[in-house]
Amino acid sequence: MTENINRTNRRSFMKTTATTLGFGLAALQTTTSRAKILGANDKARLAFVGVANRGRQLLGSFAKSPDATIAALCDVDAKTLDAAAKTYEIATENCVYDFRKLYERDDLDGIVVAAPDHWHAYMTIEACKAGLDVYCEKPLATSIVEGRMMVQAARKYDRVVQVGIHRRSAPLYQRIFDEIGLENRVGRVCVARTAHCSNMYPKGMGKAQPTTPPENLDWELWLGPRPERQYQENIAPYKFRWWDEYCSQIANQGVHFFDLIRWALRERAPVSVCAMGGKFAVDDDRTIPDTLAACFEFASGRLVTFNHFESSGNPIMATDENFKALGYVEYRGTEGTCYVYDNRYVVKPELPGQFQEKKPRAEAEVYQLPGDAQQNLDATALHAQNFIDCMRTRQRPNTDVEEAHLSTTMSHLANISLKVRQRLEWDADAERVVNVEEANEYLAASYREPWKLSL
């Protein structure tokens, strides 16, 4: 359903109301005073928070849209910020180290959040409160409570919040999941498998001693709501993904594929999960497993498995002639098995088993994107354009924050199961573990002062 929200210019609204009612300006900084509706010919003015690694990729994808303008940049690393500013010719006055300065502006329409994962919730919620639409990178949040609050903020302040699980905007997945229907090809799917495999043995991301942070990095602001600690070079800028205080690989990698599974099979949430694993082989400073196996059960009668192997990198699913995995996800149906990858899907027919009539089942199929489509495929650019389009129409984007929350929750549940070393029974409506009370202690992330989540 399309929203029609009339917005008033922030400064004129605040000035008039404060004069009439005698309120302070700070009390009047609401979503209705800041946001505006984009006209058909207006370009969306976007600010980007976090412009290294994935942030630079997002800049490139958004720059392809004729309907958006890169209006401002933010990063806690001066070198990173300077490099991005030069590439995209952004003036010094539009480059800041502290993201909060962006929320004070009245000339922005949206924020693209590509900061480390432990910042996603705070930055997104505050942006919604400031009347800004948000494109937030995956994984959505570092805890289930954070994710739910992000959904609540988007709804309370009528904001478009697109999450960077970008395959929801990719034509091939839309074809097989929506236009055709996966189970129309392979029959009843009882098992879906996915994995992240990378051989980081023996030294992994290495070991490092606490030290003084580089002069170009605001380490205190990088940490933000997380506990105070000394800088280590194998935490920032990218290796934070191997520290459970900031991320995990089942969240970083797994959330893409959990979302593909939920989408393809029309599932909302699992009813139970069990995860096992540990640091078995890789000798580095990580605080997450190098080996993990997680199994999810759905009430409909399906199992989903995720394997995170960083001490062995060979594929665990069927491969092509070059020993490359046929897909990111394997859907095992009663009539056939489907392997789905970004530019193709493959259906392998099932063979009748014991006591079954020997008759043909699914037809073999290999669907490949046409050559030109493969060369020009940028699912992230399509996802960015969908976000911009929804900023105009006020419709829900392809990966609305609620869908991202449900997919990211699967990652968190696996991590919690691993922490408490038990199988968890999950009530998705209440968002509570019903059989292990200790597990509920890990549903939220702790924030240090002065940072605090609020709606």
C-alpha cells in the first residue's frame, strides 16, 4: 500500500512552531519536520556512512542511478574518507567523521549505512527519527532485539528501510522463486543446504597486540556502543567480522542464503535450532568458530542446514566440471534438486528409490542468464534503484527491514545455541526462546554510555 505523507520544510516548521508554542528546537526535531516527498523529477540526495570495502562498492552501485546524488560522505578513518571524496568529487564541507552531523542537515533524503555491523541499529533508528529513509547493509543488526527495534522505528516514523540483502532484486532469483515457483520444479522440498567454506588454516587473520590506533582513525567512535578496548590492527577496518562482539560469519555470509531459503520456500521463521562448533584448527585471534554446523527446523516440515568451514575450503555441494559448486543453496525436493547461483540455476532430476515405481520425475534443466545480462549484472545496483524508487512511491522495498530481520534472526539463533550448547525452541511471535531461559539473555546487545537505543 502506497503512503501519502505530507512533509514540511524542517527549518520553517521548527521556527514557526517554536515561536508560537515556546518549545525548544531540540524537542521539535521529529520526522514530520525533516522529511519530504520526492517529486517525479527530484534526485534523491543521499549520504553514505562508512565508505571503505562494502561502502565503496555501494557508492559505485548507487552512482549508476540517474535518480540519486551522492550528497555527503562520512567515515571515522580520514584516509578512507579522503580517498572516497576524491573519487566522487565531494567537497570538504560535505565530508564528516561523525555521522550525527548528517542528521542535523535538512537537505538530505536518505542515508546509506555501511558502517560496521554493531552500528547498524543505532544509525538506522536515529535516521528514521530524523525523517530519513535508510539503505542499511547486511546483516541487519547484531542482536534480535536491535533488529525488532529497527522494524519498529521504520514503521513508527513511516520510513523506507531497504537492507542490503541484494539478491531480492536479482532477476534470476525472481524468475525461479516468484514467476515459476521452486517447488513447481522440484516437488516438495524437505531439506535446504547452504555453506560458507574458506580454508584459513593455519594462521587465519593472524594475531596482534593492542596498540595505539593510527592517527587517521577515530577508534573511540569506531567502537561506539561496544565496550572500551585498545585498538588492534586485526579488528579494524574489515577483520571485525571474526570477533563476536561486532559480527560473525554466519551473520555476514549466512544471512544472504537464509533469506534465499525463506523466500523460495515461503517460510517465516524456524521453530527450533541447534548449532555446534568451535575453534578447532585455525590459530588466530578470532572469537568465533572456524568450524560450525547449524540445523534449523520449520513447523511445515523442513530442515535447513548451514555449514561454516574455515579450515577447509572445498565445496560441500555438487560441482561442475571445474569443481566449482553449482549453487549457493541446494534445495532437495521429492522430484528433483535445484542449485541456485547468481547467474544460473540447475535442476537435477530425482531417481526413484527403494520400492518406488521406476518412472521419470523432474526434467533436467539448466537456466543461464543471457550473455549480455551476465556481463551487465549488478544486483546491488538494481537493489539501490529499488530503494530510490520506493523513496518516491513510499512502498515497501524488495528487502524490507522486516524480511531482513527474520533472516538475520536465524543467524543470531544459531550463535545463541552455540553459546548455551543446547537446542533452542523458538517462539517467533513472542521472539523468545521457550525451553532455555539462559538463551534469552543473549537476545539483546549491551550498549555503553552515552549510546542508547530508543524509539
